[in-house]
Amino acid sequence: MFNSEEGKREMAYIITRYAYRDTALEYYHSKSIMMDMLFYKKIYNIVFAKLKKVGLLHKYIENYQVDELKNKEDYENLLATVPEELKFKFMRYFIEVTELLREYFEFSWDPAEIVDCNLYGKSPAYYVLSGHFTECCKDGAILDDKTMCYINKDIHNRIYTLLINGYFS
């Protein structure tokens, strides 16, 4: 389901929300804090951990028709594809992802676009945060709604680029 063009767009939105937007970042955003490199480090650690989980678990739902899960047996069939040691993590991840999928059509983010991608020797979190987010931290920007919108679009594009390049497959 998520390996089609539209599926990758949906998943880019979901991963952006899961790994970046719907984290402790929202607390800082609500306080309109001044961004700096200490703030960068806090958010980097969160995004690093979340993207690590995505890298570990995304492949189990990428080709599965989530919208076809109609009963317990369908869900058990999906769960049977996941190694035993990852089942609990996967169940939590799956619940969070499908909840965000339900919200996908309620929000009107601009469609993600492919941007330059060079991960050589870098973590996905470094890549995802290396654009507007890093720029705003270095410039001491205030994390208000305008700044958040500016950063969200860039991070959304970067996560989409990772998906298109098969990083989470």
C-alpha cells in the first residue's frame, strides 16, 4: 500500500508527524522558544530514535494493504510477517501509524517534493534536520507558527526523499 506514489506521499506525511512533528517539539513550539544548537541536539536525539524505529519496522507495512485489515485474522496475518522479538514494538508502531493515516486527509500540507539526498556517512536524522531546521537553530530563530511551517515543509520533503530512495525498505 505504501509503496505506490500516493502511498509514499501518505507515508512521508505520517513519518514526518511521527518522527518529528508530534514529539516534544510541540511543547517547545507552544512556548515559542528561541532555537539554538542545544535545542538542535534535543530534537536530533528524538528524531534519531524515531527514525531508527521507522527503519526497523516500516518494511513490514510497506507492501501490506492496511485498508484491507478488516478482522482479527487479517491483523494476525500481518503480525505473522514480523519477527518475534519485534512484535510488541511493531504493534505500537502500527497503531500510531494507522492513527496518523486516518488524519492524513484532514490536513492540507503541500505535496512533498524530492530534494537532494546525500546520506554518505550521515544518519537519517542528520539528513532530515540538516536543512531549514539547522539553519533556524544557527540563526537563533523563534519557533513560532511561521518558522514551524517553514521547517515542516523542508523536513517533509526530506523524509519523502528518503522514502523515494528506498531508505526505509
